[in-house]
Amino acid sequence: MANLTNCPDTMCIYVGTYKKYNEGSLFGKWLNLADYSSYDELIKVMKKLHNDEDDPEFMLQDYENCSFFEKLGLIGESYISDETFEIVHQINDSGHDLEVFEAYVDCVGKMDFQSIYEGVVDYYMGEYSDNEAFAQYLLEMDIPESLPNYIYIDWETTARNLMFDYFESNGHYFKS
């Protein structure tokens, strides 16, 4: 079984075949990627499911919780990349949720997974409710405790200025 601790354990694909579809049948089955430890194991199950065809041309008629892999071009109507399981394992080993990787791609755009992985590992700053909370967290450790109480910090303006050096998506913050 794939270890999906940091990825949704409901990453599913509905696998039919083009032949059946062209013959008017939507026969297939939902397969949860968490139930398979490798691409080869998944393909074996897909072939067994459609063993009434000599060389089935698989059609992924639907998929759920796979948008990150779709954005990277690793899953589509007629294929699932053999890199998918390797990437799932790398995400799990990173200690970050898939959501963090998705946020990074939202901020910097589509690129190869290795660059995304390195960007998350090197630049992820954490999850915060808004820019002001992020700025306050980041800067409060540098504010002396003996700061007089008549000094007021405008966190909104501070955050706006600070965000020139950071970017954010869905509450996840990264150094730019």
C-alpha cells in the first residue's frame, strides 16, 4: 500500500477502457491509489479488471483528489504516470502535506517536481491566518520585551511591506 500520510488517502481513479466506452459501456471501477504500493501493482490490477480485452487501452474516466498530479501532467484521461507513486513517497518523506506543494505551485507556477520539492523544503515558512499574523510571528522574536507600551506597531502596513519578500497561497507562506 502507498503510504499517503501527507497526501489525501482518497486519491482515486475510475478506470474503464476506450473499447468499452466506444461500445457504449462505462464499465470500470474506482481504484484508490492508497491501496497500491507501486505503479506496476496498479497496472496489474487495471489489467485484471479488464482481462476480457487482449491489450486494454485504459481510460481514466474520472479521478478525485488528483488535481496536483493533473497540474503536473502526471495524470490524464488516458494515462497515469509511473512517476506518480515516487512523487507521493517524496511528498510523504518531506514532512509537508500535499496542500503545501499545491500552494507552492499556485505561487510560482508549474515546473518539474524536483524544483517544486526543493522550493518547498527551502522556502516554506508555515501556515498563518493572514499576512498580519505572519508578519507578527516573523518579527516579534526581534522585538525586545522591554519595548515601551506607548510604541504602536502597525501590523497591516508592516505586513504589506514585508510581503514584497514573501508570497502566499491558501494561508501557506514562502520566502521569495
